[in-house]
Amino acid sequence: MHFRFPTISILISSAILVITGCLAPSMAGAEEPVPSSDVINRIKSDGNLRLGMYLGFEGLSFRERGKVVGLEVELARLLCEEVSVELGKRIEPEIVNQEWSQIIKVLRDEKYDAVLSAVIPNPMYDRYQVRYTQSYLDTGPAICCREVDGKPANNISASVESLADKRIVVINDPAVRRVLRLSGVYVPGDEQATDLERKFPKEVTESYLRQMGISKPLIAVREIVQIDEMPIIYDMISSGSVDAGVIDLGIIWWVSATSPRWSRKIFAFDEPIGPYIYSVTTRSEDLELGELLNRAVERMLRNPKYAEICQRWHGNRVFQWNLKPESFLENVKPDVSSSELSQE
């Protein structure tokens, strides 16, 4: 099928640089890949850019009434418009549905040419030898909660401080955990936890903030529930079984504002509690393709259609963190482990 906030300086201000056209290899010290035009020749030949995308993210990429729709689906079309200009031939996105947890691994199997599916540059992808374009979406996790009479319940606000002593739900994702720790969040009940990657004892949060050079008051929340399936998360929020959620803005904005099932049941704020970036991801050896897509992203960000798409699916503002992928990687440490704690 062819379709086939103001700057949050207290979080990672040391990483804020001006976006350039550079690509960021995720393998530190890796040999420079040999340029190859094979993939581009194939794209020009059949007129399709194959993009790996998980079609289970309501708001980002999903099926509605038999059509594939969403923020990233529309951005994929716009990206291909820019690719078409450079290649001198009409190129269409060919969306290849792939379970998100395996989406980078399967990229190496050449099932698709690139990934455009909420991929945040992360050291855990190093082993797959990938490269990232500059950010095509500056985003982050935003606070949401049950909606009552058009207003947020439980005294929840856009501020992370409103989560104090609350039970919250998040997607089981290291990027969200990282932003929560950078926000000073901890869970008193996790003090005896051994799974430090997914738990929030006070010592871990304090250690993480020290490593990042951040000094700020800590926020104790009652519990952080981590779930893999978004519909379960939405049901927990709308039913009131949790006080609030912290969900990617690109997902939760449409769900809360437009979704026939969840709108008027879930209230979402439109300001992330911390920044991260989404990048188009390619195999490192496909150097020419990566550079082509990077240039296309750069032009796409200046296209008036880009802001229209973002405001329709991502909230009322277009955020500009000005984070380059390589700077993001340098300033984002992996989740704190017991070995890190023992060295302090």
C-alpha cells in the first residue's frame, strides 16, 4: 500500500546547539562507511522510499477507517516531496508496518530503507550500526490525566511538580524514564528495588542528576506504572485508576483532542516536561541515502506545510530544541545501573 515551549533549559541545556545538516553516526570510533548509491538507484527506479513504521501509535501512525494516517504518516509524505525535488522524480513513501520493539533490528535485514517511527537517538542502537538525520520532530513526554467537565482532574497541571504523591503511568521506554529522572522524580517505595533501570529510588535520581550536572528539588511520586500497550494506558488514565500519565506529545495530543474513543475522557497538556528528538534512521553503510534524507529533513522543516501538520497532530506550537543527534547522544547517559552507583 502506498502512502504506501519555550526552551526547557534546566534539563539538558548543555546539549543545545544549532541544528546543522550533519549526520550523527551512532557508533563511536566506527570506520566511515563506503558510500553506496545502490539504495538510491533502487528508489529512483521504482519510485518508492520504503519506511519502517509501527502502525500502532494512535496519533503518530495508525489505521483509521482503512487508511493509514497520523503525524508521522503525513511527515513521511512531506519528506518524500522533498526527496522528489532532489532526485527529479516523484517518490512516494511505502510504509512497511513493523512492531516497534524490533524496528531497528529489522532495518538491518533490509526490509525497508529507513525508519521514521518515533526513534530517539540512543546508545542501545549502536550495535546495529545506524546513522541519524537531524531531528524531524522536536518533542518530549507531556503530562495527561482524566478529563472531567473539560478540565484536568486530580489537580494535575502541565508542571511535573503536580505529580507529587500521585500514581502515574508511562510507556515502558528508557527515554521517558530519563526525562522523569532529569525532572527530579523518584518513588519512595522503590528504595529496596534491584531493577534500577526501571525503578526510581531516590539515590538513583540523585545520582543521575549529579552526573548530568543538574541541581534541583526532587519530586516524590507514589508510584510509576510502566506499561507496553498504549490502549491499556489510555484506559487507566480515563478510568481514574491512575492519577496521571506521562506520554509522548506526538501520541497523546491527537488521542486527547480528536480520538473518538478517548477525547473528552483524557486531558493532555501541550508542553513536554523535557525534550527529546525524533530522527530518521538509516543503516550506516547507506551513506548517500542518509545524506539525502538529512537534506530533505532540513528543507522539510522550512516548508510551510510542516508547521500545519505539527499543529494539527502535535499541539498548538512547533518546538525547537536545537539539538543535534550527536550532541543529544553525548549528553544523554544510559539509565543508571548498579555498577554506576557503586563507583560513586
